[in-house]
Amino acid sequence: MAYYVYITTNPAKIVLYIGVTADMVRRLGLHYDNRGSAKTFAGRYFCYNLLYWELFTDIRSAIAREKELKGWTRAKKEVLIATMNPEWEFLRM
């Protein structure tokens, strides 16, 4: 099974959201469908644009990585994103 740790942002690239999923296409669709909804962080801040992702075969490793990234500073997250996506282009899966 494949698991993804991913980072999304809002259209203005101000807010970062980090999550984990086994179905990236479905999850990104949910983020998009929930845009503007106060019920979720990603929805409240319109975080539906994919900037970065990592692939894992073990869910425990993916969750550990998600928690690690969530503990990082914004600056460190920006450097990580730039390693895969230096122009911060919105990616597609």
C-alpha cells in the first residue's frame, strides 16, 4: 500500500497544511470541495493546492514523518518544498 505525506497551500501561498493519506487524488478533491468551510483547517484557509509530497509504504512511517514536519518552522518547511518544487508551482497527481 502507498501512503503520502503532503503539503498544500492556499492560492496566495500564505498558509501551509500538512497531511497524510492513502489516496492523494481523493484527499485533494476533498480539500477542494471543502474550501471555505470552517469545519476543517484546510477548508477554512483554502489549502487545496499541492506543493510537495513524499511516498511511504508503511503507515506508521508516514504518520511519524507528518508529525515531524508539523513540528518544523515555516522556514524549514519552505526549504523542503523548494527541494522538490523550487518555483512553488501547484502540482497535480
